[in-house]
Amino acid sequence: MSYAVVQLQGKQFIIEPGTILEVDRLDAEEKKAVEITDVLLLVTDKEVLVGTPTVTQAKIKTEFVKDLRGEKIRVAKYKAKSRYRKVRGHRQDLTQIKVVSIEAK
């Protein structure tokens, strides 16, 4: 079993082949095939590669699954004794990608 720790869009994920990730919305040209080269740690059956800061000979191939929107969150402002209340909502635009393979040279 092999897995990797990668950095994508400023966030770190633990992945293995077949993992589905929800990341911030990707651009249209990136939706075809995303290749992740910022691999921080790579664990295979034979060896463990730790990056300094990244593992240069490793890359992760992923494929686009779908675009979706995240869960709604409420943002509220309130001031005591002045009858001031304001409530807003937010849903983050997300993209689902599936990890196809983890390659190490």
C-alpha cells in the first residue's frame, strides 16, 4: 500500500490511489488533468521518501470528477443594546478530483 502527503492550494492532504479530494474550485484548463508535483512525503512498500521540502522524483496524477458547492455556513454580526443584527451565508465553490496514480521514479 502506498500513500503520500501532498500540498495543493496551500493545504496538505494525505492521499492514496482512489482517494477523492474536495479542493477549492480549479480553473477550466486545470480541470482536464491535474498533476501534483508538491509531494512532501511518499511511502511505498519498499521505501519512505521525505522531501526537503518536496520529493522531486514523485508526482501524483489525478482526474476531474465534478464541480460542486460546499456546505452553507452562517456569518452573523451582532451589537448589544443597539438592535443591530446582520446574518449572511456563504457556500464555497469546490472541485472534486480523484487520485489515479502515485508515481515515483
